[in-house]
Amino acid sequence: MASNFTDLDMLYDYEKDVASAAMGYMTLATRAHHNDLRERYIKLANEATNAHTKVSQLISKAGGIA
């Protein structure tokens, strides 16, 4: 059975996932009481934000709206 999803559909799905990850990690960072753990969550949030930036650029290049 063939898939009806396009590359753009998959990019939109990934964009949603990395945005959710960034928000989740930042929320965890605000709840962490241990400084090392807080810093790790902030690093993860930044990495997810960087991935979001890259996938948004790919969406725009593919003709979508990011």
C-alpha cells in the first residue's frame, strides 16, 4: 500500500515534534532543582530549537509555510 504523505507533510510533522520537544525540555529545566540537570535540559531545548530552525528552512525551500 502506497503512502499518501509527501516530503512536506513529513517536514511539518517533524517541525511540530521538535517544537514540542523544545517546549518540554524548557519546562523541565524550570522544574529542575539541580543545576547540572537544569543545564542539560536547557542544552536539549537549544538543540531542539536549532533543529526547528533547520526544518523550518527546509519547509520554506519546499514551498511550504513555516
